[in-house]
Amino acid sequence: MRQKLWKNLQSFRENANIWFNKAFRDHDANEIVNKIKEFEKENLMLRSQLPRDVPDQVLETLRGEVKDVAVYSNLIIALGNKALEEKHWDKIFTLIE
């Protein structure tokens, strides 16, 4: 179980690195959000199998990192809309600059 926990942490970090460092439009937003949900589900399952009386630092680190990305799920879906055209992106970038 501990090995699975460490592998999940490594896998999440690898995925997050790709999501954050590859051009956003090259990603499938639904795939990102679904993967985030998989990590959340897996975390719940692992948490239920670990003793609750002693906090597990790796699990808490993983849960925190997943949560930090999951809060942007709605934004990821919105920006991943295939109907967004270059003019829309120009407007988005104008607003955030």
C-alpha cells in the first residue's frame, strides 16, 4: 500500500509537470479533469486503508497537491473549450495582463 502511495505521488507530480509546462491548448481539458478525479478517488481509497490514528505525511502531501490543482477544474474545462478561437484567447490574455 505504501508503495502504491509513493507511486501515486510520483505519477501525480509527473502529470502536473506536463499539464503546467506544456502549451495548454495541446491538452485535452476533460482528460486532465478526469485524471484529477482519479487521483482524488485513489486518495480516498488509500486513506481508508491506512491507520487513521497516525497521519501519513505522504498521503497528506499528495492530497494537498491534488487539491491545489482540483480547485481549478472548472477553469480547466472552460479554457479547454474547443470552440475558443484565437480572438477569444487574445481577449483572455488581455484581461490577465
